[in-house]
Amino acid sequence: MKKFFAVALGILTAIGGFVDIGDLVTNAQVGARFGLSLGWVVIIGIVGICVFAEMSGRVAAVSQRATFDIVRERLGPRVGMANLLASMAVTMLTFVAEIGGVALALQLVSSVNYLLIVPFVAFIVWLILWRARFSVMENVLGLCGLTLIVFAVGLWQLGPDWGDLAHRMVVVDKPGDEQWRTWAYYAVALFGAAMTPYEVFFFSSGGVEERWTTKDIGVMRANVFIGFPLGGLLSLAIAGSAAVVFGPIDASVDTLGQVGLPVAVALGKIGLAVALVGFVAATLGAACECGLSVGYSIAQYRGWQWGKYVRTDVAARFHLVLALATILATGVLLTKVDPILVTEFSVVFSAIALPLTYFPILVVANDPDYMGDHVNGRLANALGSVYLMVIGVAALAAIPLMIVTRMGA
Amino acid sequence: MVPGRRGGWRHTVATASAVLSLAVAGATGCAPGTPDGDSWRIDAQRAVADASSAVLAAELALRQSVRGRIFDRYLQTVLVEAEEGVGKASQSIGARQPPGPEQERYQTVTGQIEEAAGLVSTARIAVVDREEDRYDALADRLSSAADALQKLEDDLEHPPRTGG
């Protein structure tokens, strides 16, 4: 019974923790402009994140060592550094976007300008990273993030033509007034949002924090293969509700306030209140995960003591990195840079960094010296290889598409 | 120094610079200056579409408020964001020099966007002052403004009609 609850809790937190500011904004933007005609990209992205999250979780469970630690040892300091720089740059950008996202969500509740809220949010994030227990942080914020299910309820309440929505998802097509290059740009952005590197690093480092062993592989797989796809359904619900409300009036979505409007239309104040809880929980949870991922990445690469299960004085350098990253993110936001714009950059640059992030994971998961009997099977290798090609295409296309479409204009 | 290697190095630097410039241009949202009519029309269409979306969001939020489906503070934030959105659209197209044949439509575009900006500001002030009895009428006016902007956006699909 205890194991059942552990599995259920893991799945629920995986669902609630799946959506972040990138998913919220990108899915709503795409839903408003393209309906569900890019829904298949979300599905491809979810399968991809499942493939690599399972690999990195398995590496953590078998070796009891974190990804960066092994990548540097297995592939050498140069590849390790490339891996570190690529994922760090994107994770830091995402960290900025998530803290900005929490502030924007609280602005919707209080109508106080988000710039005044940013330092408060940054302090709360730092406090959680410093003091809160790992399991409490993961479970509380993950479960609160589940309230984003309100988007699925709202979509059902809006009463769309389900057949039409499903048809648009399986047919590669676009609205007549949009260009294919813009469609391709948003496909790359959605893919980047679904496969954000920090999610995999946080997942595997969390496995080391929670001292996973080979006995935990089953639970880990349940979290990945059930929790992540159900979390992905939330992304589709956000896109679907934006498509139903904004599509017919030909309006785009540019702010977090607009992301929540379909829920208000469908469910009124109660639904909107639940969505706001979801916004805050999803972005705060993701901010904590990003912050920790920055600390994990650097500490694991440098071979420092790291983790929330280690006493703070023992892992002082790890906690110093967390504090400095939080200060840096706050400083960037206080320059008045638009958090939504940062979010748009973060999902596209995420696509660019994907090959450097995921290739080393595939190599390590294939190495019998580290993995023993739990080395990648044929299916994992086939999927991993196919996804590396897809990731490569997305990475190469990202910047040219960003330029020619002027960021999807 | 080996000449071939030096040339190769220069080539590498030139390529890297070109890639970096493209990346920086993309990252900063900049585009090379393109003063032709097509380019201006694309920018004008984008500005009008952005303004129209912001106006529609403001209208939608006001209508939900009339139906009691949205919190006052949420409504206020959506309207502040809409006001900023229309303002940005106005700035982006106002700063672009139109080509000669587009002078007339430049006046129309900037005029309609500024009119919409004024309307969204009026709505935001009404929301801050809790003048709820005005919400319906303001939503109707925002709807008309959005319609006009969408018609203008369609019109900008084509080059200006020449007289004669």
C-alpha cells in the first residue's frame, strides 16, 4: 500500500510539475494562432522527454551518480564543458523566465506591478532552495501545479467540436493567414518547451538526492511514462482552450493574463482562482527546479559536494551558486526585460542546446561499464537515435527561423 | 605564419562573425533595414495585429467582468497589459519611416492605433475607478475599434490603390 501511494504521489507530482512558464505561454500562443494544428509537436516532445528522462533516471538509479559527474568522466572535460555551458545558459534563461512568471502570476492576483514583486519572489525561491526539504518542495508545488487541470475542465465546459480539434491534431496543416515558416518556428518553440533540458537534469539529480537504487527503476518509469504524458495533456488543454476562445476572434496571446482568460470564460471566478494557484505553483516549482539545476550542474561538473540532503555548511559552494544564480536572475528581471520575451527566447534556445544536452546522456546510458545489466536496450537506443536526429534538425533550424520570422511575427 | 592557414583562419573568423551577427540580430529581435513598401506593410500589419489583439483582450476581459466571471484586480492587470501592448504597437510603427506611396496609410495606421490606445486607457481608468456601469458601453466601443483595426490589417495585405 505504501508503495502504491509512493507511485501515485510521484505520478501526480510529475503531472503537476510538468508545466512551466514556457509551456503556459507557448501553448497558449500557438493555440490562439494555429489551433491544435501543432498538437502533434507536443506529443513528439513528450515522447522525447520521456525517452531521455527515463535514461537519465536509470543512470542515476544504477550508478547513484548524477549526469554531469558521469558525462565529464565518460566523455572528458571538453564535452563535459560544452554540455555544461549549453545546458547552463538555457537553464539560467529559463530560471529568469520562471521567476518573472511567478511575479506576473502574483501581479494578476494583486495588480501590483510585477517589478515590485520580483525581489520578493526571488527571496522566496532562495529560501525554498536553502531551507525547504527536497520532498516537501517537490510534492507541495507539484500537487498545487495539478490545479492546472482546470484548463482541461474549462476546455470541456467550452464545448468545442472535439472531432474538429482531433482532426486538426493529426493533419499537418496551418490556418490560411499564417505562413509555413511561422508555423515551423512555433513547432521548434513548442518542441523546445516540451524538452527543456533542466527537467532531465533535475529529474536525475533528484534521483540521486532521494538515493534511488535499481529497485526504484519501476517507480521512476511509472513517474516518467504516466506522469509526463498526463502533464503533456495539460499543455494540450491550454492550447485547446486558447484555440476555442481566441481563434474565432482572431486574437493572439501575448501576456499571462490572456492565458487565463479562457478559464474565466468557461468557469468564472472559481475556475480563474484555481488557474491562478496553478500559475503560481507551476512557475514557482519550475523556478526552484531551474535554480537547483544550475547549482547541480556546476557542482557536479566541478566535483563539489551538492544537494539538499547534504548539510548547507558541507555543500557551501553549491548553496553559494544557488544564491548567486538567484541574484543574477533578479538583476536581469529588474532591467525591465519582458519576462514573456525571455520565455520565448528560452524555449527557442532550449531547442538549440538540446543536442549538447541529450547526446551525452545517450552515450552514458549505453555504456555497460556504468550501467551493467541496465544498459540501453534496442528500443531505447532506436528512440534515442531517432530523437537525436529530430533534435539536431530543430537545433539547426531554430536561429534561422527566429530571424526570418522575426520571432514568429 | 602559413598563408593558407592564415586565410583559413580569416575565413573561419568571417564565418563565425556572420553567424554571431545573425544570432545577435535574432536575439535582439532586430532585422536588417528594409525601406521598401512590402517591408513597411509587413511591419504595419504586425503593429495593427498586435494592437487589435490587445484591444480584443481588453474587450473580452470587460465582458467577463460584466458577467461576474473575473476578479477586479485581474481585470485591471489585463487592461494595463493591453494598454502597454497597444502603446508598444504604436511606438513600433510610429518610428518607421513609410515609403512615399504609403504616407496616407501611415497616417491611417498610426491614427487608428492611437485612437485604440486612447480607448483602452479610458477603459483602464474606468476599471480603476470601478465605474462598472460603463463597462458594457466601453466593451462595445473596444469591439468597434478592434473591427476597424482588423479591416485595416486586411487592407494592408495589398499595396495602396493608385488614383487614375
